[in-house]
Amino acid sequence: MKKEVYETIRNNVMNVLPKNSVTFLFSGALVRKSSDTTYPFFANRNFYYVTGIEEEEAVVVFDTTNDKVTLFLREIDPNMEKWVGHYMTNVEAEVISGIEDVRYFGEFDAFVNEVMARDVVIGVDLDHNTESELIHGSGIAFADFVGEDKIVDVFEILVRQRMVKLPEEVEEIKHAIDVTNRAILASLEEMKPGNNENDVAARFQYEGMRENGDLMFDTILAGGANATVLHYISNNNILNDGELLLFDLGIRVNGYGADISRTFPINGKFTERQKEVYQVVLDTFHAVNEAIRPGISIATLNELAKEHLAEGCIRLGLIEDPSEVSRYYYHGIGHSLGLDTHDVWTNRDEPLVKGNVITNEPGLYIAEEGIGVRIETDVLVTEESNEDLGPQIIREVEDVEAYLATL
């Protein structure tokens, strides 16, 4: 996104931070994996939200006493750059974020001492219990250094800001969905009896990377009974003729990503039983999509989904009483989406408001029949209703079979 968008986000955050406070947000530090290797770096999403910067050991500071924002970057180390690559410069950081006061860590200690000497509250994001040996490596490490009596947790303030997306954020999600759709269509070329789930998964990731994206989360490509395991990520089984393949995946581009689920017949044609199950899920999907609007909660939408799925399960001969639906539907109807797959939220009873982006993902999982079906899209809550952000991704039975017949 343009730096002006990050400036707007920071202004919004500054306006709701505690008065007479100085708040420190940390990008985080590398985490050791084994021996001398580390996990790939992924900046704290609250830090990224206000800066657009994906750089380790960086700190952004909000001072509400003068409405000033300061960014600190690690010192440039030419020798380490020969081993691990480029270190971001202050000029580059300003171009990305729009922050004018960008300094290096040689000035950080003196800056912190000056803040601690003032009569101000120190704000820190204490989310996710992230530990670090560096005091600038996480909010908790910094809070331990400063002293808990001087700290106020600003996590929920940031959560409520992130819950409501700016139009520019929505456009980034739409772009990620477009890339995800193209990657799905390409990966379907690898979906054929005798191939492996991983053939499809690899093609999906390849197509996403070709468009400067990466995986939003671990791809789920679950054939047959594997689809009854909600977070099946092994993706290493043979695709069998006559079975279904459940896709739950998404590509992330520029920080924001998609979360899409589809279920396809591996040989291109649904059996009558598969079609019956699929249609129950699809009808539920449409009912929930129509119900999404300001004022309704995710919890209420889940109850609506359970009602429709229970009625469908009775027609399918799976259950006799609606209370039994949890045998075949055992997750929630959706979650917030944005910088994280399960993006920040308060609670499931929170009424939706304009600007929220949530998923709609009903499913049925019939282990004894080797059938798992999930259909998912990403939905923007609008002034009076909603906008399905992924209508172009095929989901009607006729459309699915017609497209697969072209491959």
C-alpha cells in the first residue's frame, strides 16, 4: 500500500492511544530453529499494520504528548549483509512507511532513558506471550525491562483498529483472492486420479509465488477421508478416482491474504451422494452469505449455519435430531481475515460493523463415508449488507463440473 495509507492508520491509532503515553511496538527478532539456523522472519502484525515494514529488530514509537512517531532500525552491518542480505536503510523505511523520523539503534538506549525519566505511561503490545533475549525483541521483554508498574497493554486498542479495514486494505485482500483464484485454477490441472495431493499443493504454491505472493497459511489439500480432519496438512496421499479433494488455502500478497475453501471431484464428476452432501453445504453457504450484515454476530451466524446443516443432515439420513449435527459439523462458521488468517477479533458475540472482513465456511465431514466438504469465501461487511470478495471462484455444482471437463 502507499505510505499515505500507513500514515492514515497511524493517525487513527494515535487518536485512541492513552493520553500522556509513549507506546513501543516491536517487529520482533529471529527465532532459533536448530543449530545455527533460524525460522523465516515474520514481523509482528501489529507492527506491520502501522508501518508496512517487514524488518527484524525494528521498533516504532508513538508519543501522544506531541503526536510524534519515531522508527528505529537495526544498525547496518556490511559484513553480515554479505551473509544474510540487505539491511533496510532509514531512507527506504521512510519511503515505505511515511515516517520521517527514522533512526538507528545506536540512539535507542538514550531515547528509552529519556522516556522513562518523563512522567508518562508506557504502552506496549503484550500479545502472544512472545519472549526474547533482546529488550527490543518483544513487548514482554521490554515490559520486563521497564517494569510492569509503568506499563499499559495496548493490544486491544490495536485489535479494534485492525478489525475495521480501510478501503485500501480491502483492495489488497481482493487482489490476494484474485491471485488465489488463478492459482487454484492452475493447480486443478494436477488433480487427477493417481497423482498425489502434493502435486496439487506444489502447483498452487508455485502459481502464487509467480505473482509475488506466498502462502497465507499451510495449504490443506485433503483427498477422501483426509478431508474430515480439519487441519490436515500432510498433503502426501494418492488421489483416488471417485473421491473428493478439499482445498483450504490462500495466497498472501503485500501482507494481506485470502482464505478460500473449495471441494472438487477428483475425476471431474460428483457422485449422486457427493452431490447431495455438497448441495447441503452450498445451500448453507448461501444462507449465511445472505445473512451477513452490520449488527449480527459471528456467533449468531454460526447458529444459523448449524440450523441449515442439521436440517440437511436429517435429509441425508445422517442424524435424527438437530442436536446431533456436531457429529458432522465441528468448527465455527468463520473468523476475521486480514493480515492474519485468523485475524484479530474481540469475541464471537461482537456485532459486525461496516469494514469488517470475515470468512463464511460451512462444512460437513462424514468419516464413515470418506466425504468431507467445505466451501469458504471472504466477505466484507458493508453499510447495510455485505460484499462477497471471491464470487469468481467456482462453487456451483454445474460450474465446477463444466470447468473440470475442460481440463
